[in-house]
Amino acid sequence: SFDPASMVTVRVGADQQTFAAHASFLCTRSDFFRTALSGERWQEAKSRIVNLPDDNPKIFEMYLGHVYTRKIDTARTELDDPYAMDAAVYKATMQEEYADLFQLYVLGEKLLDNSVKDAAISAVFKRAEGRYNGCRCSPSTKHLALVYEGTPAGSPCRRILID
């Protein structure tokens, strides 16, 4: 709908980068947004502004992309010719993709959005199955620490990757 009342402003990161989104899309997908934007107890429900000061704007933009398209755009290593990229550049790019995907998973955990969590972990596995010159590029221990620190005990992602 084009009703301005259906829109919500989300300010993300220390610099409060502003994103506009349809409340109905966010509330359908996320228990966090559903709670924050409903009822009279929450300031966000009245102001239509949600602040996420501790989150990364780049990752929130990925999140919004998934909310609207159900796709995750990280395909920096999916080339027509996988050997067109230098091996060191490929590994660095894969590590960057893993970082983005794990941060997206952690954001999904915070926002209580199972759909984006499932999509993020599926994308991680898809990347991990890929090979470059016969070698696999696995997530680093830094990424595993990010998952461990950003998810509660019993988190499916934590159980799969760490436990």
C-alpha cells in the first residue's frame, strides 16, 4: 500500500543510517518488529521509528532485501568463469561473504526472523560446498566466534557450526 502510515523508519548503526520499509512486511516476518510496532506500550508504535544503533547498516540492507525478495544478494564469488578471479582475492572475498552471512544470521536472531536465518545458513552451506581450483574455502574461526557470541544457547546455527 502507498499509505504513509504503513511505512516505518529504521535507523541503523552509530551514524543512524535511515531505511524506510513497509511495516506490514517487517511485522509479517519479524516478531521483534511485530512487538515494537504494535500496542500502546512501545514508543516505536507511536513514532513509527525503530532504532538499531548496535547493528550494521550494510547487513540491515541485506536483511531488507531478503524481506522484500526472499533472496540474499552476496554472489560476489559466483562468476561465469570461477578461475577469472585470483586465488587470494577469491579467498578474501569468500571470507567477506561468510562474515556478511553470519552477521545476517545474527541479525535474524535478534529480529526473531526464522526465514532470514534459514536463508543465511543455506547460503553459507552453498558457499562452503563451492570449490576454487579444487580447494574449499571454509569459514574462519572469527566467523564461528561471531555466531557463538551473537546467538543464544541452543541456536540451530550454533549447534551446527560449533557444538
